[in-house]
Amino acid sequence: ARERHIITRDLEQGVQSIGSNRGHSSHEHNPFIALKRKTTDENQGEAIGISLVYSGNFKIQAEVDTRNTARILAGINPDTFDWKLDAGEHFQTPEAVIVYSDQGLNKMSQTFHKLYQKRLARGEWRDKPRPILINNWEATYFDFTREKLIAIAQKAKECGVELFVLDDGWFGARTTDHAGLGDWVANPDRLPEGITGIAEDIEKVGLKFGLWFEPEMVNPDSDLYREHPDWVLQAAPRTPILQRHQLVLDLANPEAFDHVYRAIHDVLSQYRIDYIKWDHNRYLLEAGSNLHGGAASIHNQTVAYYRLLDKLRADFPDIEWESCASGGGRIDTGVIEHVQRCWTSDMTDALSRQCIQRWTVQNIAPEYLGAHISQPTSQQTGRTYSVAFRAATAVFHSFGIEWDITKASDADLQELASWIVWYKANRDFLHSGRFVRLDVADPAVLAHGVVAADGSRALIAH
């Protein structure tokens, strides 16, 4: 509920730091900090932003010496990490991007956005309007049938949605989160005609089709783990602690890498799939490697993840790829180089999302951040909001729906459809103008928006 909330501290003698040893950039911290003057606000004053382009364990540290000189260190977290270089070998460290602004935090953010939009993001979807999607997860969780999915898709089409994303539960023995992860074969009881069948059904409705994967993880209760228990990250010979009933596949193991690549490639080759939601829900606990030992296993895993994504993207360049990572667990500029969208947070309560989204755009442009209209009463908080508030919270970002709209009232559906019409009419501007955060005297009021480069037009939400 409080991912990405801003923390402001005084620079003083000694050491302060943020970081992650969880195997990814994490929900707890993001590989980004900013130094600012006490009087700096959104629109005036000096600020320096430091953004680490990396998705693994990291550390960003500020040290002030006795002469009040500040020194910033940003890079791979040194805890448990080392890398031996023999003669003639090389090692590429993560890049750190530093931005200076003398026009406040907005100017700093806008510089990051412009740089990353054109010099980091890549692929066909970098400059294309993002389709409005509906995801079935909060509508059905694991409890779905082919008929239920088609009914949601039909109602979504009537409202103007463009893409349907089938979430967890379509494969293997995956009726709960205890089993099946790693067995990327369609469940014949739920999808008797396989992925091809459900994709064709959704296409007949008039929507594009997307699919959920969590390729880096495996359930012990799966055919894959029973056949290859040695493929998981582990401090041998001890089996790691389970988290979310999952273990982590060692993608730096060539056999495991090739298996995951082939499994996903086979699914994507069956039928035209337009969108992949790539989830990553588990910390990399006890992440040793049976092949490489423990000191660099997280870095090896991070680089292998990038390589796997890039290989699949080269095979299927038309697909739009989303980094989910249980929401904010892997939203960083390292992953923006390899995907076109990040799922901002599994917290879909619109009020909680206001602050989460406000500060995530410090260095990541809003069109890369998924934001959905969830059901009227939040499943996370129990709070109830109007369609207008939920929609206004979502439409400045990569817009979608996370709601069983087959149960929505006619009035709510009409209002939802009107918001979708509005978004389609404005999305080119929303994702091409300068994103701004407004300073408001009342701390209970948040305001943000988009301003045209020439100042001729603006859209503001407050």
C-alpha cells in the first residue's frame, strides 16, 4: 500500500544508503535517489537525480565526510558479491544516469523521461499508442472457465477495450498457487482447445490476446521440478526455503535457460499472441548456484533474465512485453530497456495508487506504468470509489481494467465506456507531453498532469 512513497532525509556527516539483497530491485527500495536543496520544490531549485540502470541487488549510498563533502556510490550491492577477472577477461558494470536540474524536481523527471523514452526503451511498441487492456486476475483469480473469459471479453469489447490478457491458471495443474508453475502447457480441463482455441475465441470477439507467464519460478509440485530438481537456485545441497510455494530456476544454467526459452517459444508459436505479462513474485532467497557458486548468482540470474527476454523479443518483435514482478518488485530503468510496460503495483486501490504513481514517475515515464480501473470496492483495502475517481487515477498511465465487468451495473458500464472514449481521444497527447506534478498548499490534495511542449495545451488531474 505504500510502495514508492517519498522519504526525505537531511544529508549529514556519516553514511546513508538504500538497497536490495532480495534478488531484484524490490518493493522496498528503488534504484533511484535525488539530492535537492532544502528550498527545492517541483518547479524551482537545484536537484540531482541518480538512476541505476539495473534490476538485481543494488546499493546507492551517500557519504558526507568531516569537511561536508558528499560522495555518492551507486552499483551492484557488494554484500555477498564478488567477481574474479582473469587476464584478458572483462566485466560490464551497470550504468548510472545522473541528471542535474536547476528548475526543480519536475525538470529532473522530464529529463529522465525524455532520455529513457528515446535512448533506453526500444522495440516496436516504444512509440506506438498502448492498447487499452482488460486483465482477468482480480475478476476471476484461478476460478475461471472458457465461457467466463469469453463473457468478460464480450463485455469489454462493448466498452471499447482493445486487448484481453489471460492471467495465471491457464497451464498445467494450476488450480491454486501450490502447483503447476513451470509446466507451460495449457490445462485441457479449462482450455480444451488449448491456447490456440481461447486466442481464436478472443479474436472472434474483436480483441487482441495476451498471456501471463512466470518463467523464472517453479513449484515443487510440478513435472519440471520432479524431472530437474537440480535446476533451482540453491546453496547446495540444501533446498531453499519456499516462498509463495515457489523455488527459483537458475537461468544461468544453460539447460534450464534453454528449457524455459523453448517452452515459451512453443506457446507463442501456436497462435498470434499480442501481449505477454511476465511476472516475478518471489524473492531470490538462498540464491546459490549449483554451477557458479553463490557470490555472483544474483548478477548471473539478472543478466540471464535480460538475455532470455531479448531472445524471445527478437523471435516475436510484434509482442508488447510487460514486467510485472508482483507490481513494483522490478520497476527499474534496467528492465525498461527490455520491456515496454511495467505493472506498477498489485495494490489497485485507487487512493493508494495516487501516491504510488506520483513518485514512480520521478524517473520512469507514465506510459510505461500500468494503471487499471479495479472493481468498485477494493479487494485490498475494502474502500469503495466511484468510476470517475478510479478512472481519473488510471488514465494518465498505461491504461487498463482489472474488474469483473460482467457484474457491473449498466450505469457503471456506460461511464466506463465514456472514459475509454476519452482516453482514446487523448492518449497520444497524454504520452507525448511533459508530465508535471503540481505543488499544492493543501497536503491532502495531489495534482498532476501533462503539458504540451509549446505550452498550448494541458490536462490536469487533482
